Amino acid sequence: MKEKRGKTHSVRRYMMKTLVIYYSYTGKTKKLAEETAKKENADIIEVKEKKKPSKVKAYVLGSFAARGQKEANLLPYDCDFSAYDKIIIAIPIWAAFPAPPFNNIVKALPSGKDVDLIMTSGSGSSSRTAEQTKKLVEDRGCRVIKYLDVKT
């Protein structure tokens, strides 16, 4: 006699793998990035400049570099962006534009990623440059899911 066996169905829950990558000059964006990573159960990477600029250099020359969408001179960081489904970029805004390390991060993005952007500022706003900033990410073949302008 043949034993009849029922089919077993295993239910696989798809766990979206998320990365928070951030740059922080004063520590405020770092705090927000850490809170976001915890909430999202995400991996987290901080990008740092090879030499931290003085306040004058960061805010004056850095603002011109941000407006010109220049890259920063960053320390190497090890990240396989392709291992993540969603990438959250947290970055301060300088002169209404993302700080220069943003441009390095965007340049490293592989196409096909969902991206959340968190722009932080103590007093400014990125509202007038938001569309231009989103376009930089979209031009890499990624999709901007969320854009937040956060006062820190």
C-alpha cells in the first residue's frame, strides 16, 4: 500500500535588506542615521573625509563645492551596494545642496536600487533643490522612494 503524503508548503518571508549610509560634520546627522538604522533594522556605514575640514572650510568652501556638485576626498569604505534592496542616504545640506560626500555616494550606487534621501539642516532647507537632488539619484538608474528634509 502506498502512503499518501501531503505537500508541505514553506512560507518564505522576504526580508528586505536595507543600508543607511551617511556623512555627518557635526554629529547631528550621525544621530539621526543611527536612529533610522535601528528603526529599519538596517546596516549602517559612515563615510568620512580623509581630513576633516575646519568650520570655515567646510561651510564656506564646502558650500561652493556642494552647489557645484563636487565630490569630497573620502576615506575608503567597504560596501557592496548590490547586496541591499534599499539604500537610505542621510546627509547635511550646505547652501541648500547636499554636502559633497553625497556626490561620492550617488556615484557609487548601482542601478535598480530603491533610495530614501534624508537631508538634514540646523536652519536651512533643501526644498528648492530637492528635484535636482532626486534627479542625480534617478540618473544612476535608481528610484527615489522617499525624500525628507529634517531640521536637526
